[in-house]
Amino acid sequence: MYALELKNIAQRLMADDKGLLAMDESLGTCNNRFKALGIPQTEEFRRKYRELIVTTPCLEESISGAILFDETIYQKTESGISFLEILERKGIIAGIKVDQGTVNLPAFPGEKITEGLDGMGERLAGYYKLGLRFAKFRAVITIDKGNPTKTCIKANAFTLARYAALCQEAGIVPVVEPEVLMDGDHTLQQCAAVTQDVLHAVFNELYEQRVSLEGMILKPNMILPGLNCPDQSDTEEISSETVSAFLKLIPAAVGGIAFLSGGQAYQLASERLNMMQLRFGTLMPWSLTFSFSRAIQQPALEIWKGEDKNKEAAQKMLQHRAACNSAARRAEYTPEMEALLI
Ligand code: 13P
């Protein structure tokens, strides 16, 4: 019923060298990041922080869509304007995280499955009425001795496709996020093999469950060595492994690809996206952009530290990181750009 609308929204999200801003940290994740910086973990401080983000000047020049957490969609600025209205005025499409986090996969030690499918149709209908037009659901896959198992990959792929089908039925573009985690000492090649298995399973399930590929966005990890792997690989290897896996496994019909950052250093995330565009931009049948949380927000959060006097400087940093990633999408990012921030 919504096929054309879904395709148009996916196209708008991927348009004009922009990317997505993930600002959908759950209460637990947001509070942990606040705690690490000594920021009070209260609803009011989360509201202040999200106000800082949505009111950042010129954010809309680099950001096409913002993924929000449920609490945030009902919040307002100090002066009483709803965050959803602020985003609308800026032409930034509002999206929503709809997964409810991960739990242990029974009988599969060390593996996780994502929850949130129960009652999702109803929740999505409510979000559509509020004007939200895309949603995100994240599954996590861990590389460790013997893991991931085929069962874990299959269960998560099935869940992601169920979520995607429910979204499309509700007129909401699904952002399908199967994240192979960077934690561990695995090599680049191990990550490549696992990511390929995961993408294969996910697209198989999306096809089985009749999800329209034009009306969805894939949010994958880059193919990277584990954080504790002695060989950290260079940007060229990372970009070729990632793009060649994607060319093999991601159908050309997909509405777009927007990377998660997954805990990479923020300059590296920009540098790697840039390298993929520079070397393979003309070969890729889909648009490739970013949907970062930490790689856009973290430096700004570290400047803000919960204090009003730091708000402007934090917003400058946020705008800068968003602009660096938009430049990376155009293959125009250089490390020298980092020095341009005053
Ligand atoms: P990171 O960019 O910090 O990985 O977050 C992206 C995201 O949406 C995680 O679900």
C-alpha cells in the first residue's frame, strides 16, 4: 500500500550527500555515557542534551534524518517547542528506535537476540501518526571462539525481517541494522567472513518475508579487525574488504546503505567512508552514507559535560563532525579538515 511513499522516504534519507544522525541511545546507554563524564543521569539532562543536538545550527546541511529514542519524541526545548517540530522545520526526517535491546539467546552461550517484536504493529501505527517516517532495529553478532553460530545468525535475520515487514506495512521505512561487533581479537578476514554470512542470511529472510528492498535502508558495520587484533589493517584494506563483500551480497535494489560507527575512532570512521567513496564510488549501485551515533556525538558530548556554558562549543563540534562525514560521502574528507574547527 505504501510502496511509493516508502521508496520516496528512503530516497530523501539518502539524498544530497547527507547522512543520518543516530541519537537514539536507550536510557541505559545514554546514562552510561553521561556517567563516564560526570553528567547527572536524569531525564532533564537527557532533554538538555537532545535539545543541544536538535538545535545545532546548520545540522540540516549534513543530516537528512535523525533517529530518536521514545523518550525524546515527547520532549520539548526550554522555550516549549517540540523536538519533532524543530526537526521538521529544518527538513530533517524524524525516525525512531523500535528495538527493545538484546537478551541472551537461550542455549547459545555468549550470543544475543534482539527483543521488541511483540506489539510492534501497534507501536508503529502510533509513531506514524506522530509523523515519524522511519525506524531502526539493531541485532548484534559477536565473534568469539565458535561464535557466531548459524542458529544465532538465522534467528537474528528472521527477527530483522519480521520487523522490516511490520514497518513497511505501517508506512515506515525500516533501517535494518545487523551489527557484527568490533569487540575481540578477530582478524579483518574473520570479520569479513562473518559479515558476509550475516548479510546473506538477512537478505534471504528479507526476500522470504516479502520486504521491498527499495523501501528499506541497510545499516551495516564496516568490515574491521577486532579492537584487540594485533594487525589493525589500513584504510585501503578495510575499504576494499567492505565494498567487495557488499558488492557480492547486497542487491542493487536496496534503498541505501548507512554505516553504524561501532566504536571506531571518529576520524577513522570518516577516513574509511571517504576511502570507499574515493576508490569505489563509481562501482557501487547503491548510495553509501553514514548513520553514526558515537562518531558524530561523542566529541561534542565530551565538550558539553552537562554545562550550559559549553553548549555552543559542543554544537560547533557536532556540526563539524556531521560536515566531515558529509564530506567523506563526497570523497572530499581530508585529515586537514579537522584543523578547521576553531
Ligand atoms: P554507533 O555509530 O555509535 O555504532 O551507533 C549507531 C547505532 O545506531 C547503534 O545502534
